[in-house]
Amino acid sequence: MDNNQKYLKSVIIDKVSGNEAVEFDDVTIEESRLNLYLNGEKAISMMCIPIDQDAHAVGFLMSENVISSIDDVEELTVSEDGLTVDIKAKINEGSLENLYTEKTLVSGCGGGVTGNVEGSVEIPFNQISFQVKPEVISREVKKFYEESELYKLTGCVHKAMIYLLDGTTVTSEDIGRHNAIDKVVGKCKLKGLDTTKSVLFVSGRLSSEMVTKAVMHKVPIVVSRTAPTYLGVQTAHKHGVTLIGFARGKRMNLYTHQGRIDV
């Protein structure tokens, strides 16, 4: 909890119950502009919580196919104030240009932008074969929400978690669902963890750009306790992603590629 206190900001509010209002000291989350520089040129600015900035930058660039592997990163530095990430790397110039020209505003909160519009990047169908028992999904969903520290403190963040088959979990929280996914995958890449046999747990709806991030990172299973959009389902079906929604208690809906769930 102490580690997260620096991202909290105090506000004075009025709490209303019925006809009465009581002044109350509350907290909300800090929101900052992170500037990403790539090979000496400013690539993009992103609104986010100023935490895990290195992972955020790596995850975002891999989500957009600007870099294809963590091995492409030659140097990465975060400024003293935490608001600038400077990366030197081998890049895909076409994907970087596509990000600038397409600039599709995603439906996730936080005003994210993507260049990964339909057909802009060709990704092989995910044929990875393994199974996860439904009780594992149920257990990890429960832990996922019980251990969301910043959400408990502020009610103002989304969370993403990668679950590896050996039981290892990696988590991130941010004001944007897309940011949280970029951060958690970036953390895994920086740690050298293989996510090709993993489960991605996310908070909020499973819209197409959330599924696309899993596609780009070759994550085969995506889980949420809420609903997918129709395009999210179609994207998962097309690219070989197992999509699970309404995962609550012992119940869940399997929308695509159900064979990876051992039922």
C-alpha cells in the first residue's frame, strides 16, 4: 500500500445520503502525460498512471508491431520525473507510420490510440494447444479482483493480469484498460517470461482492441467478468484466441475456441 500512496491525490467531497450532505476527505488517482521517444524522435504521448513506464512503452510498441521482440530494444531510459521514456530500438517503420496515419481512437477509457485497424497487420492464426481447467479460471478471477489495491483505494483504475501455467502471475493497474494490458505484457517481456501459454485477465468489456492486443502478443486465452462486443468475438474467432466473458464464481461463457478449456 505504501508504494501506491504516491499515486493518490486528496480531494474534499460532499457525501450525500437522502437529504443530508457530509463533508468527507477522499482520494483519487493521479493522471499524467507520458511522452514516448523512439530513436530520438517523439513517437506519442499517453495519459496514464506514472508507474511501470518502461513496461508500458515496451508493451505499447509491441502491441502496435512497431517492435517485434524485446530483443529489438537496444536502450531504454526513464526520465527522473518519470514522464518521459526514451527508447533506442530496431523498429518496423511501416507500423510506426501506420500508427501516425490511422490514429483510431479506441473504445477503452483513457483516450487510447491504435494503428492496428482491421487488415493493417497480418498475424498468423494462434494454433497453440494446451488446456486450462475451469476451476483455475474461477480461482484466478476471484484473486484478480480481491487483490486490486489501487481500485480498492480509489475505484478509478482498470487491471490486467497474466497467469502462466506454472502459477506465476504478473499484474498491472492503470486508468485505461489498454494501458493496463500494455504494461502487464511489457513487464513479462522485460522479465523474459514466455506468454504464448498464458491467460490474460482483464477488467471491463472485451472490445475488439482489447482482443487485438492479445492477438499481437500471441496470448491464447483472454478472460473478463463482463461481456465481449460482437467485433471482439469475431476478432478472437478469426485469430485463434479463446475468449471468456462473464467469469463469475463457477460460471463463465466460452465464446470462441473452447477447446483450450478442459470441460
